[in-house]
Amino acid sequence: MTDSIMSKAATMEIPINSNGDTGSLPEDDSLEQAAKIQWSLDEKDLQQVMVSGPNLNETSIVSGGYGGTAEGIIPTSSIKGPGIRYNPTMLGTRRVLPLGQGPNMHQSLSSPAVTADEVNRGVAVEKFDIVKKWGINTYKCTKQMISERFGRGSRTVDLELEAQIDVLRDTKRKYENILRLARALTNHFYSMVQTQRALGDTFSDLSQKSPELQTISSYECVCDVQDEFGYNAETQKLLCKNGETLLGAINFFVSSINTLVNKTMEDTLMTVKMYENARLEFDAYRADLEELNMGPRDAVTLTRIDTAQQQFQIHKDKYERLRSDVTIKLKFLEENKVKVMHKQLLLFHNAISAYFAGNQQQLEQTLKQFNVKLKPPGADKPSWLEEQ
């Protein structure tokens, strides 16, 4: 009885459908027990077999029914054709592919190169567009400039604003002349102060090292030349000290005028230059739009007119914005110029008057009034590390 059951189990077929699931088996307890004895498969192995199916290269095809002999078994190794093997990537009806495999493998591997090419192409196209726009804009502006020079083209004029700009440029030239002369005065006065210091040192040296210089005049009056050297040395040192105080006031005056001319006025003139360039571009695109409006009205021309209208509006907004900026800066510059020059001219006048009047206290009081701090002697001299 046991041999018969084992023979039936050996020749048993396991039907497999298209999904890899096994068909229903007969409800025979004896066959189920024989199957467990023959394969000794656990539940996990049985599930893998049911999912992927048996490998035809490792099993046999039974030609007989239950109870047949071994002679009716044909080895499958002699049958040619694709074999079925266990695939761990097949989980039921869901297919999991490793990274880089499958029909999109070539596309995924080549995507970085394609992306880099697209980026480079995009950068090249963007640069070409920038150069193209710059060339067109330069051509239009040059054409407008030449037309204005030869009197063939019209230009937008703001008489009040241009008059203020001309006044600013003229004022800047005059202030530059004041700055140049003030610097020259500083250099000459500095040389005089240095000469006075050297002369005072010489007088002081002679008053200490020449005690024998005592002469008697023809009127038998004793003149102590040594004391006279000392008096002159003190006088020159006092003049040198007052001169250094005056130099501090003049340097402060020069520094303030330099800031007003080369920073404040220059910044306003830079905005004026941007305004003039915007005015030229505005007139260039305005002339281009007028020329297109005077031509025929076909489909191509209408498209060009729409584009020219958009460019004209863009440059018009830019021109009006910069004109407003120039107007505001000119107003603030005028107010700032009045305040700065009033303070600096008052400082210059009081310092010069006090110095040449010999009023040392008034000179020092003037510097305190305008918060002018004197540099200590040797402050401009570089340190030992800087010299090295």
C-alpha cells in the first residue's frame, strides 16, 4: 500500500497557470501526506515554487498515469527550448527591477549627459540673445545720435531739468578750482610751518651752545645775543604751533569740499548720465515706432509694430523713472551743498582771522566749535611694520 502511494506521488503532476499559481489538488489525504514525505518542503519553499513554477530542466515529464513505471519518464534535458527558473524579482504580479536594469536602462544612464548638453545649449542661446539685443539697441541708439548731430532727428527736451544739470556741472567745475587752490595753500603753508620749526630749533640750539656770543656795542651797551636767540626760538615755536592748528582747520575744509565735489556731486552726475542714456534710447525706439506706423499695414508689419510698441513703453517708463530720480537728487544736493559750504566757509574765515591776528585762544576755540580734531605729530608717518 505504501509503495503504491509513493508511486502515485512520484508520477503526480502539478498544473501551473499563467500567473504561476498552482491549480487545485484533489482532496486526498494520502496523496498530501506522500507529497510531504517526498519533498519535505516548508511553507516558504512551497510558496516560491508556486510563484515561479518548477524548472523544466530539473524535473521530468510523466507520460503515464498513476502507478506507471519509470520507463515512461522522459528526461527534459533532451528537450530544447527556453527553461523556466526561479526569479527572486518576481513577487506575485508585481515586478521589481534593480536599479539600472529594464527597458529604461539606457535612458537613465544617458540622462546626465543629455541634461548637460541641454544646459550648455541653453546657456549658449541665452548669451546669443543678450548679444543680439545689445547689438540691436546699440544700432538704434547710434542711428538716433547721428540723426540728432546732423539735425535730422528729433529729441526729447526738458528745458528746466537740463538747465539745472548745466548749473550743476558749472558749479562742480568752480568747486574743483576751489579745492585745487585750497590744497595748494595747504602745501605751501605746511612748508612754511616746517621751515618755522626748523628755524626755531636752530635758534634754540644756538642759544644753548654759544655762551661766548656776547658783544659790547660802541655805546658800551651789553647785548646778550644768547638771550635773543632764545626769544626768537620761542616765537618761532609758538608760530609753528598756531600754524599746525590752522593746518588742521584747512585740512578739514579741504576734506569736506573733496567729499562734496568728488562723491556727492559725482554721484548725482552719474545718475544724470544714466538719465541721458535713457533719453537717447527712448528717442531711438520712439523714432523706430513712428517709422513703422508710417509704413504699410500688413500682417508682418503689425507684428513688428506691436513689438516696437512694447519696447517703446519699456524705455519710456525707464526714462521717466530716471528723470524723477535726477530731479530728486538735484534738490537734495542743493540743500546739502548750502549746509556744507556755510559751515566750511565760516570755519575757514574764523581760523584764518584768528591765526593772523595772533589770537591763539580764538583759533583753538574755532576748532572746538566745529569739532575739528588735530592729528598728533607723526600720525601721518607709517609705522615701523609698514615701512618693513
